[in-house]
Amino acid sequence: MLHFEVTKKSGKARRGLLKTAHGDIETPVFMPVGTDGTVKAMRPEDVASTGAKIILGNVYHLMLQPGIDLVEEMGGLHKFMNWDKAILTDSGGFQVMSLGPLREIDEHGVKFRSHLDNNTIYDLTPEKSIEIQHKLDSNITMTLDECLELPAPKEVIEKSMLMSVRWAERSYKTFIDRPGYGIFGILQGGDDWTLREECCRLMSDIPFDGYALGGVWLNVLFETIDFTTPFIQENKPRYLMGIGIPADIVGAVLHGIDMFDCVLPSRYGRTAQAFLKHGGTLNLRKGSMKDDPRPIEEGCPCPACTKYSRAFIHSLFKENEILAAMLLTWHNIQMYQDLMKNIRQAIDNGTYEDFATEFFAGFERNSPAEYAKFKSPNRTIILKKS
Ligand SMILES: [Zn+2]
């Protein structure tokens, strides 16, 4: 059981407190992605120093390497990776579904061959996924669901959604409830509003500790949130899976989302893209960075900004030095944590709508091309990921 309370509202935006066995989490919260038991290129203690209180791990990756039994023998994922704060684990559904011809799926579950080793056949059922997340000692367990490739015909989406609801029931029954640990259900339904509604109604009958939105089309992101949230009880956390850029987060909070995760800050950290405070990005490989003595972002407390110049980090990327990814990942994770802090502060002040308006104006002014992409009606689909 997880205790969650909404402590303040500003419009639809919510401030909340989520209590876990590994610490309290102020929401809205961003969870850095540590798929394989590590936020790539950062030590866990450095991730914690940015203000992160919870990270995300993944059943699929940990199952293949180093193996769940080994992590359990080592005392669980917190101990194994030296992270004493909270952990949410993804059920493995999305990764397994994206294996294409390497997997077979039916009512029972999924059989798959790993992308690392074609010979071993793994069997992942809703029950097994929950047992694995228990062995990992995950604070927030996610149900196994089918992540469809969209677009798909309505009858295909419906069949898949109904099976995912049956899997959610099986997952819920398998979960062993204990204080400070909880299980979240995932709301699917593709881009069909009647199916989204049916899924919400069926899933809200199962008393999950929180609900996640999966398989959301970016071009109707905010509409989907508005459509979905009335079906979720007020005192349950709402988690938007796998999204997104800072503007998506600012917008989604405006529409009532409490929890986020996304690979972008760490992935961009390895590909020379720095997130800036106004919401846009800066390419550190660009020629103009070569002799730029300024920090990536003035006022950012991360070591990349307080100790090094754009010119130095540009040079590291040019040489493919490991330090480049380390510094820039740190910066990006810090930017996301600071964004969440500012979001929480604005909700506390009751001025979140003004904060969001100002944020979007700054994003448009400073990064018009990226802003135009964000506003484009043809933004591509983002499935729950990582
Ligand atoms: Zn920085």
C-alpha cells in the first residue's frame, strides 16, 4: 500500500506527497530512467544529488542481465545498485512487444528470445512479471500489458485492451501488498476514445495504488489526459509513461499529471544535446561551441555548468571522450529536477497557470523551431517505453 495525498491544487495542476518504504516523494515528480540498474553515465549518488527521489528500472533488461535471482541474492535492486531511494519498475511489456518476430503473445503471456542471446526462450506472464518486480524489491510495480503498435484497426485495439485488463486483474491478484509498496495499472485504448473510456472504467474497478497512461499519441496528449483523469480517483497518483520534453511535462502537469519518466535527458546527454531552462536544446557538437567560454546554462548548479565551458565539453564530444556523456547527462538530469522543483513551487504559490504561460512564451521566443515541432498537429506517437 502506498500513501498518496494531494496537498495543493492550482487549476488542474496538483501538488502531492507519495510515501514509499524508501522515502517520501514530492509530486509532480520526474523519474530518471535507470533501465539496467543504472542511469547511464552517472553514479547513483550523483543522481541523488540532483534532487531525484525515485528512478525507474526495467524487468526485461534486468531479467536478461544480470538475472533476477542474482539481484535478489544481492539483497534487491536498491542494495545491488547502491540506491537507497525509491524505485519504480516497468513490467517488461513494452520491450518484449518491440522484439517483433522474436516473441509470441497469447492470453497466457509472452514467450520471447532475448535480443542478446537468441537461444534462451523466456516466458513472461503477468504473474511472473509481478513476482520478478517483488524480487527486485521495487517500490512501485507496474502491471504487464500489451503495447500495441499503432495505428491499428479498432477491433485489434479492443481485443488487446481487454486482454491487458485481464492481465491487470491477474497482476493485481499476484501482487503481495505491504506498507510502502504499491502496484499501478496501465490505461490503454490507443487513439479510440470509446475504448479509452471502457479501459478506464474497467481498470478503475481494480483498486490499484495509481494509474498510468500508456500508448498516448503526442498530437492528442493533453486531450487524452483531460479525457482520462476524470475516471481516476482524485487520491491516486497519475503517471504519464515515457514522456517527454520539458514542454510536454509543463503542459501535462497543467492537465493534472503527477509522475513522469523519460529516457530523453540521459539519451540526449550521450548525444551532445543539452536541455536548457527555457525548454529548448543546445547542440554541443555545433561549430559555434568550439570557442564559447560560457557554461551550458548560466546559474545551473550542476558540475558541467559550474566547472566547465561549452568549449571544453564540445572538445570532449569531438574526441568521443566518456567524460562528455558523464557531464552532459548530469546537466540534463539536473535541468529536469530543477524544472520539477520550479513546477512544484509554482503550484504551491497557486500561480501554476502563469508559470506555464511564461514557460511556453520563453520556449517559443528562444527555440522557435523546436516550439513549432512541439505545436505541430502531426507529432508522432510515443508509446510507453524505455
Ligand atoms: Zn548544468
